[in-house]
Amino acid sequence: MTLEDAHARPIDQVIALLETDIEHGLSTSVAQARFDQYGANELREAPRPGLLAMLWAQFDDFVVWMLIVAAGISALVGYYQSEGYTDTIAIIAIVILNAVMGLIQERRAENALRALQKMAAPDARVVRDGRIKTIPSREVVPGDIVVLETGNYVPADVRLVETVNLKIEEASLTGESVPVAKHADMVLDERAELGDRANMAFMSTVVAYGRGRGVVVQTGMSTQIGRIAEMIQTYEEEETPLQRRLNQLGRVLGYATLVVCGIVFGISVVRDTAVGQLLVAPMTYLANSQEHLLELFMVAVSLAIAAVPEGLPAVVTITLALGMQRMIERHALIRRLPAVETLGSATTICSDKTGTLTQNEMMVVQVELAGRTLLVDGEGYAPVGRFNRNGQHINPQDDVDLQMLLQAGLLASDAVLSETDDGRGWDIAGDPTEGALVALAAKAGYHRSQLEAEQPRVAEIPFDSERKRMTTIHDARKARVSFDGQTPYIAYVKGAPDIIVGLSNRYHDAGAPAPMTDDIRSRIARANEQMANQALRVLAVAYKPLDEVPEDLSPEAMERDLVFLGLVGMRDPVRPEVGPAIEKARRAGIRTIMITGDYKDTAVAVARELHLLRQGSRVLTGQDLNQLSDDQLTELADEADVYARVSPEHRCGSLKP
């Protein structure tokens, strides 16, 4: 009943195969039957060990077992020699203390992970019995018609059947830093990469813009994110370097102790004055010397006990526990104690790009006006930053052209900038690209509430992927920023540079419109190419003066004879702490590799900024990985510092030793 190739099938075929209805959805009875058949729509976890299992795991160490054996032998020695059980009690106490400390640390980490998971239990809106209902996402089944709106989590893998300007944030799955435009009417090649399946929405991704509907084709562990979870859970766990060395030390000590004790016992017997009887009358010797031989054996055993490092496990556990606490202070949660030591043995760091090396916040870094290039600094969506020209700070309030571009970019956007709940950062509700424009305007002191009060929106033509632009119409009679030829109404347009330039017959220069010439078009094209070569996402901004709100609000009527304002180039900026961290790792002999689902040019630009690319290193793509054999990939792995456009399966394969 579920479909793995839904992206390669037309909508009506998918609907028919899943025996559902776009308008009415599933009936309650059918949904219940499918829930019983396919189970809950949730990611199964590998069975978590119980308290006793976690306690028993603390004893899974060769040195610990040596201590337990030593404690048993010590008890025998104490019994036969009437010396008490002090050593036995001390060894057992050390073993128990070591186990309890390890158990407490790992249990605490498990509880913290469970608390984090309980915080994320989203609902889903589905069509059932002809009505839209809100249900827990775990109850979604194949064939459900899911309603998607801005801010919604996608509850399962969905074949889209209706899209209205729909964009989905897929960074958590593919590493794509910009929301992906979705189109329900597309039918793709069956071999299309995950990041190119524009007619699909995947579990755990988020709707950034627009709305849509889709039919559920995969749930639970059958989803793309479920397959990743299964690959991780079935990955064979290896011993850490410390565990291998401790086990090796334990075996060496064990064998050496047995040999030395045997030698000591043998020499003691040979030096015995009555040993001659052993050769002449062995049975008589053994009968007469039982107590003496037992005494010699106990001496050898005492030597063995003394050779066992009973404090070693406790010292190791305490050291790792302290390391775990230090990692927690740095907001890194470690589930198992030995992993602390593994981090110290790392020689290679494989890192995602979006949200790890970069901030996962689009930010405008360059503005192109009429013959002027402005650079913008700041961090992510924070409304703090300066505008610079030729290395000098400028006041945006002194530049009318810049003011027009800033207010046009803000008013032609729907994203809302707000401070996070903890007051430590800024967040965007809506499309990250629009969020970058809103944050850019805020750096110059322009805020949505103020500008919308001065220039209220009276009409709009929403963005769509075919036109590649969006237009909003405003009442500009109270506009603070004016220009020559100011009109009562104004339309602001933003979109793809080549489209906007083609629709413009004038450009804004020195506070007034001027004729658009071929030389100006060529200059804009060169600026656009220069920014694109830096892997910047480039948008063009324009406006159109209006004497009144036209009756004909069609794109053909409204989006022509525009006044070009400028270009804005944006990107997902690198985290300021990443560069020094990579350099510190390099000095320590640790190599850093970027693995991302983003495009090759974008990945290379970020890698160059972080100085990740070594002389002569290669950049491999997901397509390259599909064509290479394991042996070829092993040979090229030492040369590749960047893996771009890779799928989750590629990521897991790259991490295999």
C-alpha cells in the first residue's frame, strides 16, 4: 500500500494506488484499519537498556572481571589463612563504586535525551470523512490527505497533490540552506536525488512559506528520516581506543600474573628441603606436605592479587565522568561514558554545513545600487550591522536610493522578525530569504510595524515559481521616503534579477528614475554574475509608481515598466567561532571534512571561506559517490575535503571506517 516511487508517478495514479480521495480523505474506519496494519507513524528506537542491563554493562570489562576473580581468590586466602576479608571487601567496594558511578552518569544522559524527545510531539492536520481534523502525528497512516501550512511540521513522507507558493525547509534532511520550492504537478525521474524531489514533502521538515496538500505515501520507519534512523541503529558499535587498550592491558596482566605466580610456586617447591621425596615417593610427599603446599600456593595467589590494579577502573570512570560533566557544561550531551575518550582520539571531523558550520540564517552581505557596491556586516537575523562603501561606514539615512531599496524589500515580504524567547537571539517566521530582507531593513532602522502604518498594503500578487517574483501594492500618501515623481500609490516588486531587469524601463539613481540603457543592463548583469560566483543568492528589487490602484491586478498589467532599484546578495553566513575551531583542530592534527546536501558551488564557497580546502583537494558530489566503487572511494577519501549534494545514505556510507 505504501509507495517508494511516488515522485515518479502522476497524482491520479498515486491516489488510485493508495485507495484514497483528495477531497474527502480516508474514512475513520479505513484509517483505523490502516493504523492497525502499518502501526504508529513514529520512529522506532533501538530497545533502551533497563536499569539492570545498564548496571550489568558496567561490568563488561576485562580488568573488572580480573578484580572480581581476585576478590574471590582473596576471600579464599582469607578463609584458609584466617587473615580476614579486608582485601576482599576493599576490591568489591571499588568494583561496585565504579559500576554505580558509570550507571549514574549514563542514566542521567538517557533521562535528558528522553526529556528532549518528549518536547517534540507535533500534531497533524488531515482530511478524514470529508472534514479537516487535527490528530497526533503518530496516528497518520498511508493514504491520509495532509494539510500543510506555514510553520507546520510535515508528519510523514507525502506526495504533494496541491501547492500554492509552497516552500519547505529541508535542511534537517538534505542540508539545503534555502527553502525548496515545491510543485505538485511535476512527475520526476525515478532516480531523482532526494534534494531534487520537488513534488514530495518529507517527514521532520518544516513548511517555510505557502500552503499545500499531499497524500501520505510512507510512515514511520519507512520514511526517509526513518531509514536514516534505522541505519544509525543498526550500525555496528566498535570498542573505543581506550577500551581496546584497557582490555589488552588486562589480558597482558592476567597472563603475566599467571606465569609469574606459576614460576614463584615452582621455585618455592623446588627449594623445599623435602622435595627429593617428590621424585622418590610422590604420593608420600603430597600426603605429608599438603599444608605446606597450600601455604606456598597462597603466597603465589597473594602475589597475583597484589599485581591486579584494583584502582584502575575507578580512576578511569572518575576521569571519564569529569569529562562528561565538562561536555555538558559546553551543551554537549554524551550518552555513554567511553564516548568521552573517543572524542579525544578523533583524527577526522565530518561536519554538516547548514546550521553547524553556518548559522542557518540567511543574511544580506552585499547591495548593488546605481554604480555603487555596499557591503553589509552583522550576524544572521540580528538587526544590528553596518553598511560599508569602499571600507568606510555610511549612514543609510543619507542615501535615498538605499532607503527606497530597503523599504521595498521589507514591504514586499511577509516574513516577521522577532526576538527569541530567551532574549539571546532573533528568529524569523516565514521565508528565510524574506527574513534576510527584513533584517537588512532593520539594520537601517526600518521596521515592519512602522512602514506598514505609513504605507499600508492594499493589494498583492503572490510569488510563484513560474513568474519568479512577488508584487505588493501600497498606499504611499504618508510615505516617509519620497522620490522625484512621487505618486499616491506604489507597487514594490522583488524577484529573480534577469526577470526584474527585463521588466524595467528605468532605474533609480540619485533619488530619481532615469532611463534604463543597454550599458546599465550590462552593468547590472555583471554585478549579478559577480555575486553569483561568490555563491550568493541574488534578488532584484524594483518599484512602479501608481496614481491609483488599478482594476486589472494581473501580473501582465502590473509587472511591467518598472523602476529598477538594485540587487541584494545574501548567504547563510559561517559561524564566527568555526574558523578558529577548524584551525585549532588542524594544528592538533585533526582533519575537517564538510558533508552537505547543498549545491557544489555553495559548498565550495563556504569551504574556501573557512580555509577547509587543501592544495589539490577534490570536491565529490552525490552523483560521484553513486558511480564510484568502494575501493575507488577509499582511494579518493584522502583527497576529498568537501562532499556536496549528498543524500543521508551517502553520509552514513562516508562515516564507515
